[in-house]
Amino acid sequence: MNLKLLATLFVAFGLFFAACNNNDESPTAYDAPSVTAPSGVVSLAAGTTAQSIDFTVSIDPELTATYQATGSGVTISNPSGSVTGSTITINFDAGNTPGAASITVTVTDSEGQSDEATAVLGLTDESIVRLTSNITADATWTADKTYVLGGRISVVDGVTLTIEPGTIIKGEAGTGPNATALLIARGAKLMAEGTADAPIIFTSIADEISPDDVKAGNFGSPNLDPDVPGLWGGLIVLGKAKISASNDNGQLSEVQIEGIPTSDANGLYGGNDDGDNSGVLKYISIRHGGSNIGEGNEINGLTLGGVGSGTVIENIEVVANQDDGIEWFGGTVSVKNVVVWNAGDDAIDTDQSWAGTLDNFVVVTPAGSCFELDGPEGNYVARHTIQNGTVIAVLGGRSIGGSLIDVDEATPVDMKNIHFVAPLDGLTITDDEVANTTFENVTFETDDLASLMEQGGAVPAGISAGGSPVADVSVLSWTWASQAGGLDGL
């Protein structure tokens, strides 16, 4: 082969290989998919069905893609499928347990590239309503919800709060200025009309009692004993009736109720309207309250400051309050059908010339006195009456820790038809301060009346040994005390 032909062949082969290399193109680069979830936390009620949430998706227009959806705390009805358009809609039912939940969507394109995004859900319990601000417009609390007091909540002047039968109100823990309480200010009204079959219950957030318990007729706490106090504040009702507190000139004056900081004007009570109406309170159980607001200062189970006679209060139970069971500060309101069980201080406390009547009651083992009856603190003086009651001095190993009756010498009070049961050793009646107190059929289960009187004083007229329980407990069968057997035999 000559050299010219050989060179020609080399050139031809070079051209051929060059042509082949020019036809070998590089692979096409496709954009990877991207998925974006809704920003923030998506809130919805636990147990809500037929919900949907949208994820934004982008894929290369030359490719196809599919998605996979997984969830925590939810049930997804379309967990997989093809991607069409720029949105993937995930349909789901929310779980029944309140708390955090999530949905994660993973998109994979036809080239095997993928991306994922997670939507965060907050499943709320709509049967629980937490309150953190005052009630400034008429409101109704219903039995299908539990209301949680997140602080001192006041129903302000001119506003009415209605609470349906069977409703549960729970106070969060808190002391000092953060003590929780429901306060009905002067000029406001509380229309809380429970029934014997569906009482209204005020208790601690630690109490596991539920609306289902109330519906089933189980009114006691399922997890707290009836001697656990101080877990929240209490119920405070204030009005415009006369009180004996006086100002520097000795005249009738409005004052701040104990347990409420002076910076809160909703705590003022007193006035000149003895017929004032603060609403209706019926079939209410108040328990585990009395949290400390300061040294030696706690909130009573039920505080009544200057409440007028236009207010209706009957069928009330106070259990395990750290301070007094019920305390009146003046006013003219009467109260009937009451149980005070395991008060941390006095069971029944009266101050500032209360001018009403307590009728038909049972007092069970207060840590203080059964009755702490104090006189006026100013020029205004009024009498009150306590009648038709039974006092249980010892129950389940717990006994009264103070006096049977501790009465101020300036206190005008009439005590009628009251019987004290169980051993009374070491318990006394203050015998040098009864000048303005009258007793009628006040009986004690003891043969040694003289030992009841402080310093061995003379037994006042109207007090005698013997007798029998007086209170009509049939109307108190709805109470936790009754259901627990605390009223048996009365």
C-alpha cells in the first residue's frame, strides 16, 4: 500500500470517529421536586373529621411524580397518589387525643428524586375553656365544657354570668396575687342554678372529676380525698348592702374584701342597698380551695361581702377549704341548706354585722371553730340568726380543732335548734363573751355541760344536754359529704 493511500485511510477513520463522538450527547439535568407545608401550627379540635390540608409542590415539567403521606395523631384517607398540578391536598380525620400531631408528605419524581415537608397540627380539647381575663359581657357556661380559671377572674359591674346545671369549674394552682378565684363584683350577677341531679362544682385543676361523672351521679372527686385543701382560691360574691366597716369619720364605708389585692377595684363591697341582688346560687359544691394570698390570709370557700337580701343562696357544700367554709362580711343575704366539711379553719364565720339567717345546715369537723362569730367594726349594728343545724365533732379520726362556739361579746346573734354530736372532750364555748347571744334549744351529746364552758363558766340559758340531730339531711343527699357517708345517721 502506498503512503498516499495510507494517509487517506487515517484521515477517513479520524473523520468517522469524530462524527461518532459528536452524536454522543450529555444526560439532561432535571430539577428536583420541592414540597412546602403550611407555615406555623395548624390548630383544630381533637376528634374533628373530614379535614384537609394543602401542600405546595413543584416538579420538573418534563417529569411525572407520586406522593406518599404519613401522619401522627391523624388518620389519612388518601395516603398516596399521583401529583397533578401545584397542590397536594391531604384528607384526614383528627385523632381524639389533644396535643401535637403531624402530616409528612414525600414527593418522588420519575427520575427518583424526592423531597418532603411536614405540617404541624395542634389538636385542642374544645370541651375545656381556659379563662385568663375578666368577664365584661354577659356569658353562659355550659355543662358540656369544663371551665378552667387561669387566675382571678372577675364578673364586672353590670354583667351577668349564667352557669348551667352540671357544669364543672376548675381553678389552676396559684398563691399570693396569682391565687385563682371567681369574683362576682358589686353590680354583677351570678346565675348559677344547679340541681340535686346536676350540681355545679367548683374545684381544683388537680381534681379529675369530669362532666361524665356528674352525669352518672358521681359527685365526689375520683382522685382527691375530702381533706385536701388549698389547691386554688374560691368563690367570692360582693354586693351593695350595708356593712359595719367604717371610715375615719365613723361612717359606713365600702371596703376591700379580704383575699383580693387593693389594686383590684372589683374587690370593693358594701353600700346602702340592703335589697341588692347578686343573683342565684343553688346546688353548688366548692372544694379543695383556700389558697394563700399572704401570711395568714387565705380565700374562703364561699365569701359573701355586703350581699343583699335580693340574692338567693341555698343548697351549698364546701369541702376541704384551707380557710373558712362560708364567711359573711355584713350584708343581709340569707342562706339555707348548707354542708361545711373539713374546713381548714372555721366552718361558719360572721363579721361586720351580717343581718341574715343561716337555716338548715351540717358542720363536719372543721380544723378551727365550728362558729366564729365576730361583732361590728363600726357604728352600724345588726343581728343575725343561725338555726336548725347539726354539728359533727368527730368523723373518720378527724375532730374539731377549735371552739364549738367562739362568739364576740359585741356580736348580736340568735342560735336556735342546733345539736352537737360525738365526743366533745376538750371543746369549749367561750363563756365570757355571750352577752349579746341568745340560745334556744342548743343541745350537746354530753352529760357534763359545765366542762363545755371556757374557764368553767355558767351554762347560758337555752343550752342543755341530750337532744338529737336537728338538720334535715334529706335535702343534702346530693352532696359529696352525703355520698361519702359523712351524713349517715343524722
